[in-house]
Amino acid sequence: MHGGRYSHSYSEALPDFVKLAEAYQCVGLRAEKPDELDDLILQMIETPKPVIFDCRVSKMANCFPMIPSGESHNNMMLGDEGSDEDIMFEISEAGKVLV
């Protein structure tokens, strides 16, 4: 799917999203490691202003949930449950409700 570009589309022309958010008087947050996610997501939720959350992932990571191009959120992919791939996070039932 998407020519092996599972996690994102990269361009060297991408802005610094944290600075972009701050330029518009918003809050910019960046997570570069999985162990930063919980605290930064809580900070994002508790922030009373608009937030741009720049979540960095490995180029080859399959980021789920994923909505295939042209599909609706009802056709969201949650990952192969029987796959041998090393999935970093398991989506809990409570997490599935949020998406």
C-alpha cells in the first residue's frame, strides 16, 4: 500500500511543525520515541489551545490505525492480528473506541 510508504510521506521541504504551531500562537509538540507518547498525548489533551502534534516514527513502521486511500473510517485497518511482524503497540478495546 502506498509504495511501501506506510508511516508517512516525507519531503525535505517539510516545515518544523513545532515552530509552525508556535508561529500561529498554538502549541507544538514532538514525540521522537515511543516512551514519550503517553505524557505528550496527555499534555496535548490538557492544552486549552490548538495543538500540532509531530509524532516521528520509523520510516518502515506500519502506523495503525490506517485508513486506505478513498475509504471511509468504517474501513479502518487495525493491523494483522495473526502476522509475524513485530508490532510495537497492541490496540486495546478502550483505544479502539477512541478511533
